Amino acid sequence: MNTDHLYQIFRQSTGVSTDSRRVRKGELFFALWGDNYNGNEFAAEALEKGASWAVIDDPAYESEKTILVDDCLFELQALATHYRKELRVPVLAITGTNGKTTTKELIAAIAEKKYRVHSTKGNFNNTIGVPLTILAAPADTEMMVLELGASHIGEIRTLCLIARPDYGIITNIGTSHIEGFGSFEGVVKAKTELYEYLRKVNGIALYNDRDPILTEKIFKLVNRAVPLSDPTGTELKVTLLSSGLNLEIEVYHNHKTFRIKSKLFGKYNLENIRTAIATGLFLDVEMEDIADAVEKYEPVNNRSQVRKTADNTVICDSYNANPASMRLAVGSFAETGSDKKMVILGDMLELGERSDEEHISILKELGKMRNTEVLLVGRLFAKHAADYGFRTFPSMNSLMEHLKANPVKGYLVLVKGSRGIALEKAYELL
């Protein structure tokens, strides 16, 4: 079956699903393979639950309501590419080492003041998530804001061919997932694939002109570029006022000054907010509406969230971690005022040969903090933590046993670590 025919079936469906457990009536089910399962095995279950058709790539599972293709993932991506072309709406793509999800959320909230916006939900930013996000876009969408993630060279290029962005933003370039890229230079090459795509289609890159790496690459790789300090031909100044538990900023643009109090923790979010404000102005959203959107935005999914529990104030930043984001979070936390402070950090994963060096660097930063109890989870921190006198736990289970036996009360607590450590399990005990 060709993509045109599959597209007609998709148009008559109620959407697309790749999870037989959550498939809804009338959806088109794609039987994707996983590392430990064959998605074709779940096609019959999806059909029983109401899927209109099941797209499979193993003839052993054919039935009256299956569509046999050579490769389910390829067909999912091809279908999304086809729908993207049919939508004919501008697409803004965002990638980067740190801050891309928060920046995406802020930009979407701002753009919604003027447009019907469809954006990436959660972390649907890979070769499966991006196609699913596009295919979920309503027919009346006026703009898409898509997050593009990558764990190896070539992934951003593939995602750009599917999403076909007109505008692009790289928030920054750091050492996240360096194990998959081979080196920092590999990370730079992977992220700037977005710039390379924009050059080919004569798209526009909005870039942080305070960032020397991005500024250098912009002038080498992109035909059309807009600096964040001047998104509309009028200078934009975003100044930090306070970096306590909630970031406060002052914005000066077009001879007007705006004071904004966000719900985000950490001065490292200043650049994310600045990027979102500049993008909103570039998209012709009024500054008053931009300020309102930023103030009302509430972080979710354990990203720079501040939660007040019955016993403590907890900064939940445990969705993921890399050396740059960990260093910034610890630095911001060190500047907060509180008599009783606690840091709970989990290992930073996928750092390859730089793992020891980066974990020792964080331990040195922790060593400078005063009046702060430090608890570390994972074998990577544990290799060197004894040199600094910090308490370590081999797993989340052992940390939770400690927290049950030693309840934490009256503390300001920072929780941060790589997703694989699952530090969010500790919140119920804080």
C-alpha cells in the first residue's frame, strides 16, 4: 500500500496510536517494534479494542483489518510527512542540550495568544514522537511548535525532513548524551543539523547572540537569522531581578518596561524565558500578551517546579540531568536563602568517558555549599563521593528506606538526576 492510500485511511480515522493498551475507537494502530517486543503481536488486541485498522510489517499477523507494509516506522514517518505538507502551516522547531522543553512550552503558551497552536506534548521529540505529534494536529491548526531531540548524529536531520520547519531555535549546545555522539564536536554537529536544514529551505533561525558557539555557527550555516536581542528591529532587553524560588525579570522593549514574576525556579531559566519572549515578538504577539503568558505558565513534569508539601518546599527538577543543567541547578540552589537545605542528586547517565570527570566536577560544587545536607544516588557519584564526605545510596530503594527512617521536615530540597535514576519516587516522602 502506498502512502497516498494510507493517508486516505488516516483521514477517515479518529487518530493514530502505537500503544494497544490505550488505543481508542476508530484509531489507526501502528505495530512498531521495540527493543524487547514485536509490535505486530499486539495488532489483534488493538483491533479488538476498536482500532479501525492495524498497520503491520509481519505477514504472520495478517487479518481482514490489517494493512501490511515493509516497515511500520517508515510508514508512520511517511504518513506524518504527507500530513505535514497538507496542513500548510508554519512550523517552529526547537532543539538544544538544555531548556528545549521549557522553551517550547513557553513559546507555545505565548503563541496561543494569537494563533491556534499545536505543540509537542511531554517528550514526544524523537523519530516516533515527532510523527505522532504531527499526526495529532487538528485540521484547523495555524502553527506548530515542535521539539526535536537527538541521541546520535543524523537524528535531527531525519526529524527535519519529517517536520519541515520554517523556523528553528537551538537553545544551547552542551554535553548531553555525549556517549551517543562520540565527542562534544559530535554534539555540535548533531544539533546544528537544524541550521543546515533551514539553509536548504531558506528558513529563519532565531539564535542567542550571547552564545559564542551558536553565533559562530549561524554565520557559517544559515542564510537568514534573527538575534534574540533584536527580534523585530527594536532592541529587546531581558534583565534578571531576582532568582529566588521564582524567577523575576524585567523586560524593556519599544520604550516600555514590563516586570514579570514567573513560576519557574532557577536563573538558568532566564535564557529560556528570553528566547520565548523574543520569539513571541518575532511572531507578532503583543508584549502585554507575552508577559501575561509567561506569568501564567506553570512548569510540569518535574522540570523547574517548586512544590510546597506538608513538610517541605521541594524544587522538582528530576526529569533529566546532564553536567550543564546539573551545575546550573546546584548553583541556583546555593544562592537561595534557607536555614535548612538538602540536595538529592542522582547520577548523570550516558556521559561515556567523561563520566568520572563530570561527576567529580559536581561534587566539587557541592563541597562549596554550606548548611546543606547532600544525598547522592547511583554508582557514578558513589565512586568519588567518599572523598567529599557525602552520603550515597546505590539505588532509589535504599534512598527511600533512608527517607522513611529519617523523615525530612522543614527543609528546602533540590531533587535532580538523570531520568534513569527515577528520583521522582522520592517526592512522596518529602
